[in-house]
Amino acid sequence: MKFTTFTKAMAGGVALSALLSGAALADPALIYDLGGKFDKSFNEAAHNGAERWKTETGGNYLELELQNDAQREQALRRFASQGANPIVVMSFMWESVLGPLASEFPDTNFVVIDAVVDAPNVQSILFDEHTGSYLVGALAALKSETGTIGFVGGMDVPLIHKFYCGYAQGAKKINPDITLIENYTGTTPDAWNDPVTAGELAQAGIDAGADVIFAAAGGSGLGVLQAMADAGKYSIGVDSNQNYLHPGSVLTSMLKRVDNAVVQAFEMAGDDATFTPGLTTLGLDGDFVGYAVDEFNQDLITEDLVSQVDALKAQIVAGEIDVHDYTTDSACPL
């Protein structure tokens, strides 16, 4: 029997090994990170990209939802040993695992999103999340009536500080005196899937006067969106377009086009002639990050707001505004 996709997460190593032993030769593979394939955020964006590639090409792909960190090495090794190519993995948590394994499988092309792994058969994809976050920070400040806005991140790590720092800079550009409230749901991978804690942090922000809160927390962010909707306040989604989840309450979503990155990886990394190892950075130029306006939030964002934010975007792309990247020096000058 030939398995073309894994639609169910495997919690045990034996079951994982059994399914991977049927992997299709030369099919691409996608390993979602913790938080689940349908987190309506980062992982789901990757899934949507893979599904789009499948529809457009008629191809098949392998997929796996990780349940814990211990599965990383086994899943990657099994996919590679069965001939999957390319193998796309999600998140900075792969840095220590992918490097050594990539050298064991020199004929397999790997793509890692949100991490940098230096190997001749690895493409590392980073996003300029700070620039997209700058734009939604500006929107938050333009929309806020209280002069206080919030941020709820997932795991307290430099990548998520990068989101916050961009958001804060954009808000300060509009209102230098704005008050920002910054919180994170935790310090372990569980932070990506804790909507209860995230909702409580959002409520604390509301109690402190925040009327707009940006959730950059994976599946946990759903708790922020719910809390803000319940309170009649505005939230900002992340990665995927989350505007539809609470129409009239989700002000916008900071788009991180992981879906496009996965499509590009499946198309190019499976062919040695087009595979490009090394670092690729995706940002505002090419619309790999940005903000979402659609039928679910178009009544919240006027043409004047769009005009102001798009003007900032043009200045960033032209190099006239320099948005500081927290990950370059672990600092956020405001």
C-alpha cells in the first residue's frame, strides 16, 4: 500500500515508523511544527500552500504533524531514507536537528522555514516579519481610541520579539506617545497551543486600557481573538488571514506567506537545477509579508487608513524607513 499523505498525527514512534516505511519515492514532504496542522495560523498556512501545489500540479506530498520535540529526528530520518525530496520543515526548532541529518543525506534537498542551517543541501527561508508587523502596528495606532495597544506573543523567543519590535515601531511612528503592553504565553513549545492563557493575557491588556491587541502566538492566538471579540475590541491576526474568524473584530491580519514559500519549495527544491541552497529572505517586496483587507474587515479599514499604511510600505521598500530587526542585536530601539 502506498501512502501519499499522513492525515493523522502519530504520537508513538512505532506507529510513525510503520507509516513512514510506505513513503512514496521522490514525493515532497512537509513536517508541521507543534501546534497542529489546523492552527489557523503558521502551520495551516503551510498546509494551504501544499494543498495548492497539489491541486495545481496533480502531485502528491507527504505530511506529518509533530506531537513532541522527540519526534523530529525520527520523522526527518525516515522521510529522507524513503526518498522524499524535497523535505520542508517548519520553525526555528529544527536548527540543531537538521544540520547533522542533512549531511547524512547529501542527495536530499531540505528547506527549513524560520531557521538558518548552513549545509550545501539546505535552503533556509526567513521572513521580514518586522516590516509586516510595522504596518499592522501603524494600523493599530491609527485605529486606537485609548492610546494603548497590546501584543500577545507565543513562545518567548527572539523570533517573536521580532514581531513585537516591528509592531511597536510602526505604532510609535503614528503616535510617539502610545502605550504598548507586551506579553508572551510561555517559554516552552506549549506556548503555541495555549489559547486559555493567551485569552487571559488579552483580558489583562483590555483591563489596562488596550483596545487593539496583536496576537503572534500560533494556535494560542485564537484565545486573543476570542477575548477581544467578546469585549467589543479589535484584534490583529497573524501568518494566515484570520479576518474571517471574528468579522468586525479582527482589524486585520499580519500576513506571512508561508503558503507561497511552501509552493516555491516544492516546485524548485525538488529539482537540483533550480534548488538554491543558502539563505533566502522574503519580505514586503513581493508581498511575502503584509496586511489583509477583505470582505470581513473592509468596513473597519477606510481608504484613508489604507493610503497611510501603503505609503509607509512604499517608504520601507524604498529604504526611506529602516525598520529595526530585533534578531540582529536582541534590542528594540523605540
